[in-house]
Amino acid sequence: MKNKKTYFYILSNKRKSVLYVGSTNDLIKRLQGHRKGYNKGFTQKYNVNRLVCYEIFEHIDKAKDREREVKGWRRQRKIELIEAMNKRWKDLYDEFTRDSSLRSE
């Protein structure tokens, strides 16, 4: 049995003015929830639904540790992390959903 992939991720809004840091074991389902407004609260209020950064882990504990670590960072350091992966801040959702090697088995 393969290990299920888990994810640390950062979302932003269209204007790049708001950042949201999270972790999950099903990134597609979580993103769909953010996009459709099922996840009430912060992300819905600020229209935060663009995947701008993610990292893949083998265990959810590692993804949650990374989430806690990055949440403690100042905004500029989070921006540097995003731009190391995604210089133009494009929405990575379509790319992620098309590439089956990135998804959980």
C-alpha cells in the first residue's frame, strides 16, 4: 500500500492582498471547497481561492508542522516562499489537478 500524499498550501486572492496557509490530505477537495464557498469564514470573506504555493509530504503530521511553521512567519517571508515556486503568482489549481503524479493515490 502506498503512502497517501498530504499537502501544505498557500492560497491568495486575485489582488494578492491576502494569504491563507493550510494543510490537508485531499488538496483538490479542499480547493474545491474554497472555490465554491463551502468553507465559511476567512477564505470566503476575503475571496481567497487561488492556489499559489504547495508542498507535498508523506504524512499529515509533517504537512501540519509546515503549516504551523509558515503561519508564524512575517508576510514578506511567505511571499519569498511563494515566489520561489511561483514567481508570477499564477493560480496553480488547473496545473495541480491535471498532473496525477501530484495527487494522493
